[in-house]
Amino acid sequence: MITLYDHPLSPYAQKVKIALREKGLAFETVSPGGLGAGGAEGAFVAASPRAEVPALVDGEVSVFDSTIILEYLEDRYPDPPMLPASPADRARVRMLEEVMDTHFEAINWGLSEIRWFRRAEGELAETLLAKAADQTRGFFAWLEGQLGDRTWFNGESFGWGDLAVAPYLNGSVGHGHPPAKGSKLSDWLTRANARPSVAATSEEAAGAARASAMPNVAELVEKGLFKREYRDHRLEWMIKSGGAEVVLRGLERKNIRFSPDFG
């Protein structure tokens, strides 16, 4: 049985679960403790030294990083394939995944920082929210171009390119930024969400969101009892969007964290 260290709200973990379901692979999920406080340990950290989900354990094999996990699954369980057939199309969907995992993920993450964790209030919050909305619209236009006249980002059939986009667009919908109704991107998202693999994964995320809707979550952050990870693209987003003071305040109050050292 494959074990997946998971948090249902992680779009990175969602990608992997969609792939596992598309491939018909049985798996169990484990939600590691200590993620929110930066105190993860034990078997999870042995599988994922960065202390990030997802991490996959398949017998004697442990793999971390969502992209590398997808590559492992494609090599180990090639049928049905998630990657397109041609080298050019494979490169195209991998580039698509890279953009979604870095630039786009950071926008939704930033929105969560403001809307859920109350990192900013007043004028600063409004500035950051406006930046995020404008950036989201820009990426939607780019994604429309990437989709073109295809039924799926992957090509003729659902695959890697689609599972790389669906979790993030569903995240945008959750933040009140859906693709324009009647657009190619909106129609694509409707098709993607109708797939059992995506529907099941999205329902798990919705259930986790309902369960974690604690009224005092911002207070936990303020007290340093819940620490959000500010690594690479997320830190860049907050700085370039005008939230440098959010980072400085988080460092002062010790309620942000970075990737742990190995060893």
C-alpha cells in the first residue's frame, strides 16, 4: 500500500492524489503533526527532510516534492500515462506545472495570509488583495492562451497538465476569483471538476477547510503558536506585492518559518 503524507488543503498534495486516483492506485493518507508549529518529526521528516507535504512512501522507496513524486509514479506505474506522447508537449505541460507551483501558488497563499491569518489590515490589506486579484486575472489570460483550442491542457485527454492546474484554480474560486463565466478556462474547470479524481480530492479539501475554520486562527498566528512557511516564491510574492512589513513583523514575532536545515 502506498502511503502519502498529506494535508488536504495543500495543492501540491492534491496534484499527487489526483494522479494516484487517475492511475487507479490504492493509497492511504497520513496527516503529519507539527506542520503548523514547525515541529514536524519522526517518520514524516525521514521521508521529507524539508518537512513539507506531500511525501510518498512506496515500499522501500521514499520520495518528496510533488513534481518528483509525479515523475516517480509515471516511471513506476506508467499506465495510464499522465504525460503527453511528444517531447514538445511533455515540455509544455511541465512548464505549465512549474508556473502554477511557483508564481500562481504564491498568489493564493498570499490571499490566505491576509484573509484567514490576518497578516495585514486596513490599507495594506486592501493593497495586497488588489494586487492578488490583478495578478490572478493576468494568469487566467495566460492560461487561456496555453489551453487554446484544446479540450485539456494535456491535449486530447486529461493528464499531467490538467492536474497541475486544477487545484490552483479551485483555490482561486475559493478566494472569490473564479475564471470568467463562459470563458474557455471556466468551461475547462467545469470539465476537470467533473472527473472523479478531481471531485474526490476537492471534497477532501472542502472538508478540511470546514474543519479548520477556527475563529481564533489569526490569534494563534499572532501568538506564534502557528507558523506559516515563507519559502522562495511565497516570500518573493509578499515582498514584491508591497508586504515587506508583513515579513519583518513575522520575523520579529517568530510566527513565520523557513525550510529546516537537513541533518
